[in-house]
Amino acid sequence: NDVVPDAYWHPGKFINRVELIRKAYQWFLAVNEDEDIFAQRYMADLDPFYDPPVHQLIGVGYVYLDSLTYLLQIHEKPTIVNFKGHVMGEVEVDVYPILASLEGIDEDLNYETEETLLKKFSGESLQVSFTARGARGLPKKLST
């Protein structure tokens, strides 16, 4: 069982935290044990009991980008699957191709009947905007 609860600290972290606790106590004594002054002046980033959330890989989801060759926007909700193959939820993703030569042109006014292929714009700058709009169905222990 390699899973260690978050409440346990490895020895190096424990020693560091004990030192932070000592400094906090010394600071508390320096303000004559006045809780209001201590709360106002003590910096939250020195809190020995706070661990900022860390990034964690939940799983992977695939968005196929073939539609970008036709300069089409992609709106997908790929399933997030962890390394064991279990479904962990889904993420809503938007992918937009942006060509510098077409930027600012109203698409409704420039409707083309033929396909707009990316190869017609060879040599031009293409930017791709990826937006994660949200996620659903994630396990509660991973949702903060």
C-alpha cells in the first residue's frame, strides 16, 4: 500500500514545518500575544499548516484536430480516462483556428461555397486557440 494520506509529512517537510511553527510562535510573542495584531500582520504564506494545491494528472482525453485542415472550429467533450482505463469525467474543449489574413473579417459576409482548405493559406501565420470551458463528473476528492 503505497498511498500515504495527506496528513503525514516526510521528515524533511516535518522539520521545515516545525521551524515555521516556532517562528510563528515567536512572532505571536513579539506582538504581546495580541491575536488581532498577529492576524493582521502575520503573512498567510508563512502558515505552517497550509499546503497549496498541486497540479495532478487526472487522466487523458483526445481531441482530433483534423477539422483544422478545413479551418473549422472544434467543440468537443472528450472523456477523461486515467492510466487504469477508468473514466474520470469529461472536459469541454473549444479549438479555434485563427489566420492572420482572415482576422477581423465577418464570416457571415464572406461565405464561400467551396471548401476552405488550410493548404490555400500556405506560408501564412496560423494561431490555434485552445479553451477548456469546464469539466464534469470528476471525483470529489480531486475537485477543489
